[in-house]
Amino acid sequence: MGHLSAMRSRQHPGEEYTILLVITDGVIQDWEKSVSAIIKASGDPISIIVVGVGNADFTRMRELDSDSGLLKHPVSGQRAQRDIVQFVSFTDLKNDGAMLAREVLIEIPNQFMSYMRLNKIKVPKQRVKWNEEAKQRRGPDVYE
């Protein structure tokens, strides 16, 4: 995770966006360092997808997935600028490939758009025809 900040110097805002896929079968060994790296990267053009495999205790991984509020450092109190982590338990969804794929990718559009808004980068509006069911599942931010 320490390499995440190096991306900022190589990119022109809005031209590249990185999706980092982490597959793990264990718990986080250095919680504070990991949280710091994610908070620091939260302003960068990146989404981090963490897929947990096996029977480890993934409680901490779920905490990184800021579904209930932006990630906050346990010591400094610093908060992430935006949600960039999606955690998915492979074990829970291994028998439903379509649902696994959906859960792995579901937050990417909103995370991308939050980066663009944070950096005041305008996204050209494209006319894309989506059915109402897809719009409701993924949220209006992506489509409007």
C-alpha cells in the first residue's frame, strides 16, 4: 500500500484511474499503517477491492469498507476524503458467480465519480440507456 501515493506524481488528473484488487486469506497485520495508507490514497484516483478467501476473521477488512462512514484513523482521528475500499467475502458468495461479480464491482462507479467531484473534473455526459432496475441497484449518481 505504500506505493499508492507514487501514482499521484505520474498522472494528470482525470486521465487515469486505478483499480487495485487485493485477494487475501488473512487478517491485517499492521492496522494503523494500513488505515494511514488508505486515508492518504483517498484523494488519489484509485479504488481498492479486497476479496477475502477462506475462513479468517475479516472484521477489520469490513471496517476498511467505509459503508457506514468515512474511514477514520484510530490514533490521529484523520478521516479519508472519500470511500475507496470495497470488501467482498469470496466464501460467502462463491456459489453465485454473478452476485460475486456484482458485489466486487458495485461501488466502482460511485468511487470514480467521487474522485472526479473531489477534484472538480468534469465528466462529459454521455447518453446511455439504462433500465430502471439497474439504475435503482447502482444509484443515481452514476447515471445523472
